[in-house]
Amino acid sequence: MDPVSTSQIEETMLELKKDFTIIIVTHNMQQASRSSDWTAFMHQGQLIEFNQTADFFMNPREQKTADYLSGKFG
């Protein structure tokens, strides 16, 4: 999506999450960090890590997560 559409959708999600639980699937790490309270990393159908978003991005518990976030994974 273009940046304007992405921004509008994220604004809508932020408003909706006050009253609803929203689950999104994305490969866009910037979007996940901006719009989620909790983040999960899955690989080949297995949950590798689930944590509060700030902790997930700033201090990943699992090496696979750290490698993915740094671009060393894949």
C-alpha cells in the first residue's frame, strides 16, 4: 500500500483497538512496531517469540527473532 493509505488504516486501527482486539499479519516490521501492543514472530508454523511490542523490538529474547529483525535471517 502507499504511505497515505497505510497511515489511514493505522489511524483507524488505533481507534478501533480501544474497544476491540485486532490481529494483523504483516511482514512490515515498522508497521508492527507502530500499531501493535503485542508482537509475535512465527517461523515455519511455530511460534518463536511473543512479547510486548517495545520489548520485542528493543530486547528480543530469542536469537531467531534478533536475527530476523537485523536482517540476518532467511
